[in-house]
Amino acid sequence: MGSMSMEKTGPRVFSGGIWEERYGYARAVVIGERVIVSGCTATVDGELQHVGDAYLQSRTAMDIALEAVEMGGLTRVDVVMVRYYVVDHDHFDRVGQAIAEVFGDVRPACTGVRVAGLVDPRMLVEIEIEALRA
């Protein structure tokens, strides 16, 4: 999974990522049996990983998101929603491939949206997930 050191403080999970502190949010929030994970990119220890590769950025972002889910007490099989944002229409298939590899047996709901850009212009994808214990 991601090499960040996640920390749970009450109902909030923090990864120590640069954007959380700068923009004032938590990586995830735990509400009862639900974990809502903020948008994750391929930023690890302040550095964007896999510049130019939407597939590998997606895999890294999902690793970070799933680590937050686990800190919240749930697992990959509890994921019920995946939302992803891509900056180029040509990235949909590569991001979709990564999502299918991670969640193909779970089959969560999923939405993909093309956006004008992300906080770092080298970022190709941002992924957020929600998990719920049935």
C-alpha cells in the first residue's frame, strides 16, 4: 500500500499528506460503520509518483485510499462507491483498468468524470471512495 504513515484521531484519519494540512481536511472520516475517503492522488511523501502514467497514478491513489479505509476499520470488500476524476478523456480506459483490477470482484458503484485539471498539473487522476460495513 501507500508508504504514508496514517494516523487515526477520533473519527478522522490523517495521512500527513501536504494537501491535508494546506487545505484543512482529513484523508478520511469514519461515521459509524461508514468510511468516507477524500480524493486521493499519487502523491506520496510530498512527491507525485508515476508522472505521465494514469494507470500507475490510479493504483497508487487507490492504495492510499484503501489504507485510509483500513485505518477506519473496514476493508476493500466493504467499498461501495468509487469516484474518479481524470484530466484527459484518453485516461478513462487506463483508470478503469486499474479500478477493475482492485475492485472487479467487489463491484462497487462507480462514477468517472473528466475535469479541467487538478491541484498539480502533472496529476492525471484523483480517486475518492466510500466504504460501508453491511
